[in-house]
Amino acid sequence: MTADRLFGVAGAVSGFIAVAAGAFGAHALRSRLPTDQLAVFETGVRYQAYHALALFAVAWAASRGTGPQAAWAGWLFVVGTVVFSGSLYVLALSGTRWWGAVTPLGGVSFLAGWACLAWAMGNAR
């Protein structure tokens, strides 16, 4: 599968999961989690949704002949979503606070992904 198709599909799947998680949070968790934990869960959903859209930008960039930097950005966004949003989901649902120490690693992955996407766009034909 080409990088543009791979990251387009990844963006669609991630967007689907973000909407499902958001609905789950709004309907199933609202009465079960304290407000602060619900806010943590919602932050994970929000960043997953942002980066689902970013994966569509990666797919577009990859289709423009931007070199390997677009694929690097895509993988960094995928890793960032799993680590950042995933750690926030686990933190909110389990109440295990040490997961908060993992979250910044996902944030660094997001930042590196945006830097790679900017580099890729600078190389577009």
C-alpha cells in the first residue's frame, strides 16, 4: 500500500475511534468519572481527532512527492496518538496517575511529526 493510501486509511480509522471514544465519554463516562478524569479523557479524544486530520494532511503530502519526510510524519502522528491519547485514556479510566508520565512522550512524537510534515511540505513538487 502506498504511503498516501496508508495514512489516509489510518486517518479515517483514527477519526472513527476518536468519535466513538468521544461518544463513549459523553454518554457512558459522564456519570461514572469525576470531572477531572473526564477532562483528561476528553483531552485524549481531542488530540486524537486533531491528529486524525493531520494524517489526511500527511496522505496528501505523500501524494505530492515530498520524499520520506511525509511518511516519517505519519508514523510519528500514529505513535503520538497511541502514546499520548492512549495514556490519557488509561489514566482517566484506571485512575493510575503514573500514566501521566508517559503522556509527554506522545506529545514529543506529535511535535516531531509536525516538524517532519513542515519539512515534507518544503520539499513538495
